[in-house]
Amino acid sequence: MRSGSDITYLIYVDDDTIPLEPNMTLGNHLENDVVIPGEDVSDFHVRIELSDRGPAFIPLGESTINVNGQEQARPIQVIIGDVVAIGR
């Protein structure tokens, strides 16, 4: 998905490159837009909302994400170059 300034945001899962779309979910369950296997990944782990300001990562339930080495349990707006990790 392209946001206001023709930027394409990508996520990398193992060897796959996936373009971000508005309101994607990531997690261990097969009903997610992106399935991430792992015992430490919740069924529905995080939702990504894409806007003109860029992607926001919203942990779901009791889930956390790691952004640039810092654990986050609350929604966080990311910028180009940020590294977001889910699980190990």
C-alpha cells in the first residue's frame, strides 16, 4: 500500500517480503493476513494500521512487540528504518 508520499512499506518474515496493506493482522492463527509461527506469538498478536503518517503497530490483548530493541505493549507509530520484532 502506498501512503500519501508514494512510500511502500514492507515487512520481512523469514525469507518473504510482504507489502503492508491497511489494517493487517499478524499472528500465529491462520486467519491473520500474515501468519507468524512460534510458541511466543499470540494467535492474533498485532494489528498494523497504515495512514498518511506511516504504519502504526498495535499489540493485541496481552501481546507485546519489540521496536528497536525496546519492548512495547502499547500502540506505536514507526518510521522508516525502525526494526519491529514479533516473537523470537
